Amino acid sequence: MSTAATQEADDELAEARWDLEPLVDGRGVDGVLSMLEEAHKRAGSFAESHRGRVGELDAEQLASAMDDLEAIFDLLGRAGSFASLWFTVDTQDPERGALLQKVHERGAELETELLFFELEWNQLESEQADRLLGAEQAGPWRHYLRTLRRYRPHQLSEPEERVLTETAVTGPSAFRRLFTEQISSVTVELPDAKEPVALMQALSRLEDSDRERRAEAAGAITEALEPGVRTRAFVFNTLLADKATKDRLRSYPNWLASRNLANEASDESVAALIEAVVSRYELARRWYRLKAGVLGLERLAYYDRMAPLGEAEQTIPYADARELVLDCYRGFSPELGDTAAAFFDGYIDAPPDRGKRGGAFCSYTVPSAHPYVMLNYTSRPRDALTMAHELGHGAHAALARPQGLFQFATPLTVAETASIFGETIVLERLLDQAPDASARLSLLADSLDGAVAAVFRQVAMNRFEDRIHTRRRESGELSVDDFGSLWLETQTDLLGDSVEPSTDYGSWWSYVPHFIDTPGYVYAYAYGHLLALSVYRRYEQEGEGFVPSYLDLLRAGGSRSPEELGEIVGVDLRDPGFWSAGLDLIERQLELAEQAAKQAKRS
């Protein structure tokens, strides 16, 4: 690429900033405050009209009440989305942090004011609830209201629920904010960088083609994580104890049960998923051994796992990635492509900046507003696939908006379906265009790296969570060394002899936000990835005839259970062999990579 073209690409990335003003009708911070006040005013009126009377509502009155609740939470959601996304791109700005805290506090007050509705709804006798749910008027909220009733055995009294909701702001929520600010402020001193870089930029170096640069980055990351690791361990310990207390009060049988309930997944099905993946850990080890051989290494180091296999380091400028992803999406479905393209009109924030939250995500916001996507784009191939991934989430959210606020978001176990599907479309396009075995191997390597990270690594991280939650409940507070040893122990269970162990990797548990923000979340990546592979296999079998049912799946949002959503595209999540079938697809791809490696070596 010429210097001029490179500068143009850099400029386009620099200009890829989201516009949050549509969330608050162009009124900025004043709009946030105004919406909060309006939401509280409406919540007060709603409580005055309905407290103590939910059991007296007929179907039409229940529908009217749900309309009112949706309007209230829409205001809160718009205000909260603005504050959260504004804070995300500059977590070091005190004004942004203060606004986010204010939204959290006011949001907790509002939720406390309205808690009675869910509690009273769950107090209805089953016959009365079933009658109301069977009425035509319940359509827009039927699945949501039915799902609420699954929490009946774990529901506390209204005074107790009010206390937990109000104290969350100065308790777990405050500790999560502290963690986010700590990790966002971490900077890494790389030997060849003029100034310290953000943690996510340093982590992207682990995909560098130069092993020395990878090793230097890994060492620098370990060094950068060290100063705050004791504070992060204290945050972990506090949140682990907080969850243990709430699980005990709510009579959850184990640390993961509340997450499974939220995911609409049985404890048994999740245990089956984890067992299936752990039993196939050898697939990950087999991939790492193959990778070591291709790289000319006896064994990979922990910092080699994401190393590219191409001879030259490939970069994909932001503009090129955008065109690639949109062309692939449009090739599958013009409607899906147009839906994804809309995000580039002010709904993506892409440049990596100091103080910006790491990683990437899609914020669904609320159905009355457009979703947003955050990236930290560093022009690596994985970043282009991350773009495809997050736009899959975005398209899912955008197409499900007509389902309304209470039913447009899916459980976490289904939330990854569209994102992994979108990644796979892009990868298949690149594989079709690959000129030789070396190019195919490079692409397959990227796909396998992603599959191993999303399925096997996430389950290993689930095993780490299981150990720390269990240890905290049985033995009390964990030391930094305890966290480190349990992290290395569960990582070694996965890696076996395929990756050289190193104590330098022992503190890397401390930057993973999911452990803090959403305990138990990580297995949903494996669930979603294997589900998406099975959905993509249906597409391979059915061709263009599959597209309408896939779009119907996305439009359904969270209006049905995961099993019912799977039925839309012909996938049976109740099948005991379902997880093994998905893992078989990963093994098929691994076999293709092994073949490509042999062909590339002969050429």
C-alpha cells in the first residue's frame, strides 16, 4: 500500500467514532439527566397505580401495564446506554465516570421502586398466570413473563429485594467499576514503542509474526499487570463472597445455577457441554502441536498460541475490512448486508485509545434506538473477523428490535449465534479466494485459533471460575498466589504437553472482565460457537433456501426459549449428541489444516 493510501486508511480509522446523541435526542448529558427524571416520575405514577394490585389485573390491563413499564425502561435504557458508552471510550475522565455512577444510582432507585411488579407477578397462582399468558394481549411479553416465573423459588421478600438492589450501587457495581478503571489505565512499555501503549494494543502483539516481538510483548504485559494485581485480587475476592452470599440467600444449589437460569439452560445441559468439551481437549493440543511444527518449534510458548502461520505479517486496513465484511454479508443476504452497513453511519467506535475499554462488544441499547459496536481495531486479520463478529451481534439486535424491550435480547447461550455465523461467512470467502495451500493453512489457522479460544479456552476459563468460586466458599479469601496457581492449573489441564508452562502467565487471569462483570458467562462462548457451527452446517446443506429461516431466527430475538429458537433453523438442542456434533466440525477443520500443512511443506 502506498504512503498516501496508508494515510487515507489511517484517517478513516481515526474518524470511525460513534455518535451517541441519537440516544438522548441530541441533548447530551442534559438529555441523560432529563430522561432519568422523566423515568422516575413515570415510575412513581406506575407504582402508585399498581402496587398491591397486580393480582387484580385482567389481560388487557396487564398489557397496558407492560406498555407503561416498557416506556419507563426505555428512558432508563437510553440514558444508561449513553452514559455507559460515553464512559467506555474514556474511562479516565472523571466527568464520564461520575455520570455513569449517577445513572447506576438512579437506575437502582428506579428498579427498587418497580420491584413490586415482578414480585407480585410471581406470587400469582399458576392457574391465574397461565390464563393471563394464554390471552392474545400477552403476545409481546409472553415469553418474558413466563421466564420470570422460573425465578419463583429464588425470590426474596420485597423489603429484602429492595435492600439488595439499592446496596448493589455501592457494593458489587462499585467494585466492577474499579476493576474497569484499573484495567483501562494499564499501559504497557514495549521495547520498540515511543510511548506506553494500551493493554489491548499490547495483547494484539501476540499475533505478531516475529517471535521475539511476541515474547517481549508477553513479558511487558506481565510486568504491566503486576502493580495492580493485589487490588484486582481483592476485587475478585469481594465479588466472589458477595455472590456466595446472594446464592445462599436465594437457595441456588451451586455458583453457576443463577447464570444457567438466566441463560434458560438446565444445569444438566451445561454440565454436558462442559464435559463434552473437556473430553475433547486433545483437539486443542493437537492443533497447538501442528502449529509448533509449522513454526519450526519443538513446543509452543504461551505467547505463541495466536502467532500467524503466514510467511509475512498480513494487515487489513479498516476500510478494507469494512468492504470485505459487508460484501460477505450481502452475498449471504442483501437484507443482512444492509443492516450491517447501517452501523458505519455513526454507530461504531473503532480506534484503540489510551483509557478506552479493551476488547470489542455490541451494545444492544434499547429497541427504540440503534445498537452500537465498539472495536479496538489494530489492522490485524483477527480484527477484521472481530468486526464481522460484532456486526453479527449488531444485525441480530437490529433485526430483533420489533420484539420490544423485554424480548429482543437473547439469552447468552444463543447470543453468539449470529456473530460466529458472520465470522464463518467471511472466513469461507477468504478460503475460496486462497491461491495455494499455504494461504489456506493461514486462513484455517486463524479459524482454528478462534475456535480453540472460543470453545476450549473458554471452558478452561469456566473451570478456573469453578475452582475460585468453590475455593472461596469452602476456604475463605484467596491470595494472589492462589489465583495464579488455579489459573495455571486449569490452563495446564487444557494445554497438556502441547504448550510450555510458564509462571509468567500466572497473573493473566487478572485482566479478564467477564469474571468480574458476568460470573459464569464464559461457557456461553462455547455454547454459542458450537451452536453457530451447527447452524452454518445447515446452511451448507440447504443453500439459499436456508436464508429465510436464519433471518427469522434473528428477528425472533429472545421471544422464545433457546430450544425453540434452534427449531427455527432445524437444530435440536435437546439432542444429547449435539455438542459432539459441533466438536466434530472443529475436528474436520483441523484435518483440513493438517492436509494443507503437508501440501505446503511439499511445495
